[in-house]
Amino acid sequence: MGKRKSPASEVSRDSLIEKVARGELSPADADREAVRHGFGTLTREPDPANFDPMQEQNWSLPMAVAWITYRSPDAVRNWWNDYRKEFSVWRYSEWQEKAGGPVHQGYDLQSRPVATLVRLQMVDTKRQNAEDCMSAEEAIMALWQALQSGDFEATGVVEGTGQRVEIPAVQWYDLTWFEEREKDVIRTGLKRAHLTACYHDVIVPAKAVRARWPVKPQPQLALPELMKPEGPGYMPLYCAAQWIATCGGSVTFDPSDESVWKKAYDQLLARIASEEIKTIGVRDGKHQIVPGYHFAACRVDYPFSETPSELYFSENLYLWSNIYLDEEHWLKGSGDCLEDRRGPQWERLMVLKSDVAEFWPFEAPRTGAPGRPSSMYLIEAEFEARCARNEVAETITDEAELLADWLKSKHPTSPRLKAKSIRNKLSPAFRRHKSARN
């Protein structure tokens, strides 16, 4: 990395990026500052609607293997380099001002790592609920067998000439794959280096891949039985998140809807980070209290979702949250954990039931009219989530109107609340939030 300029005194998008690169700001703090100054988040995610892999005539090898493994357009898109390069995410880096100078540690904004078969296999090793699916390793073998049998043809760019040619079916018996300079390369085995066949940018016909491996009927995802925060003791962190996401079992949703999980985890992790909720986990074989700061701006690998591949190379701790089926599976290692690229650092994370019950009671308080319940607990939970996402309006009047509209849209069967009632209830919390921001 070349020499960097000194950070600008005036806050700008570039100055925030520079401070993160120098280690003077964390990525999460820089994103919050960018939002506060009206730049929007420094990280960027493309609109999936603009990238439809099913309209492509040809797929790369990772895209084909993703289809064979998951039979899902979303999975194919996730391993499509045209899509991945549109992301802008923080990646750890070390750099020097000059040779022999001090080594700086920070983060750079980069696109997602290039899709390769190696990365796909690494991600697939932790795929959840995969009993009825083909593994990535099995999918690669199946693809090779289809190419050897001539079920369909592949083309590749010949190393050295730059010419794209059809790869003969018989040649696939001698070809294997390697990752070289973060790119898939198909060549003969290293022990047979006298054979010069070597290709990159190999593609296969998408329609033929889908015909050879059609979509399987997928079992409908279902949430496990709800664990209530009742009585003494602890509950798995996932169970607390499910309690929040379902509003105590009163709301149903598609378990694969990541947006619902995000709202629940935003609320839960904000309380944990501020030490309002006590968390324990297993570290070095012993139960210990997990410091709350580990959960501040912590990225989450949500349940029922495919793991973002960049998390496997993360220098920062992230939360891998897994569904709780029963104690037997939990004790065998299927519980929530904080981990980084080196592996789990805290396992079997748990939170106090009493804390969860205190902050998310999900009981129907009385409004004053006998027998008439209130929806204020839903409003308070959503307001906390908006605070965590830095989405709170500039005035309490605007915020109350937004929340009243949100309640009407998201919970049409719940009792209505007027903006004035919401304003009166949330005014103290709104002032605390604004004071903390300033």
C-alpha cells in the first residue's frame, strides 16, 4: 500500500475512510459518523433485483456449483463476481508509510472477495440444515463427471494465448482445479506439468446446468419451539432473538426473512453492548462473562441465512447465531458463538432470562379503558431498533408520526395508537437518544 496523506481536519467521506485505514476509527464508528454527517453509510450493497443470474446464458464454475449445491437463484447470485464487485465492505489491512517504517493496522473499503471454488467450499462447511442437500465438494465432483461424460460443454480461456476455446470432454479426466492469485484455474495435475492444458475464466451453459440438476421441492422452513424467558437462569442467545422477533410468539414470519432477524438482533445486541443484559459463554472450556463491547457494531451471521463469505476471513469478531433445537444439539456445538477467521472465541452464548423478560415483556399493558390492550410495547421495540440503526427522525413529532404509520402497516391487527400518545410516551427516550448522539 502506498503512502497515505494525513487525515483532513474537516470531516468528509474520504477523511473518515482515511481514519479507518490508520486505525484511528473503527469501521462501525466511521459508518455512524458518515450517517450523522449526511454521507450515508460508507459500506455499499447492490440491489439484488438488478442482478438476475437466471437471465445469464453462461455461469462461472462457482455459480454452477452454487446452483447444484443450493438450487437457488439467490445462491447463484451470491457467487456471481459481477454482483460481488458492487459491494463495498471493510477488510483488514496492514501497511507502511515507507519501507522499514512502522506497520499501521486498519481497514480498507474493498469489494467482496472474488468467488472461487475454494471459498465456496469453505462457506459450505458451516451450512445449516444441509442433510437433504449436496455438499459443495459433492457438487464439484458431480459437475466434473457431467463434463467428462459430455452432458454439456464448457469453454475456457487458454493460458498464454488468451483465446476462448471449447474444452473437450475427454480432457476433463486429466483436469483439476486450483486457486491461483484469487482466481480459479483449471489445469492438469502438478505432477503432469509436461501437459500444457490450462484454462481460466471457465464457463458452462446455465440452462444445461439447471436441466441436469433441476430444483428440488424444498421443505417449508419452520421456527423451532419458542423458549419463553420465564423463571431463573439463562437461555441461548438465539432463543432470546426468536422471542423478540416473534413478539413473544404473537407474530409469525418467514424464517428466511433476514430483515426480521436483523431488527431483533439489533435490539438484543444493543442492550448487550451497553451491559444492560448479561451474557455468558464458554471460553477455554469454562463459563465466563462475555464483555459487552464485543457486541458493539458486531456483524451477525443470521439463522436460516447463508453465511457471507467475507466473514470467514474477518479479523473482527462476528456473531454466528444458530437455531436452538434441543440441549443435545446445543451441547455438541450448534449454539451461538463469537468467532473470527481463527475460529470460535466464545461458544454457547447465553443471556439471563430475567433480562430478556424485563426489556421485552410482550404483555398487553392496559390503556385505561378496561379490557383494552395497548400496542405501545411494539412501538417501544421498534423505536429502540431505529435508534440502533441511526434512523430516528430529527423531531419527536416526526418520529411519532413515522412510528404510528409503521404500526398500521406492519401490525394491522394490533390496536392503533395516535401519534400524540406515542410522542408523550417516547419523549424522554427520544431526548436521551439525541443527547447521546450529540
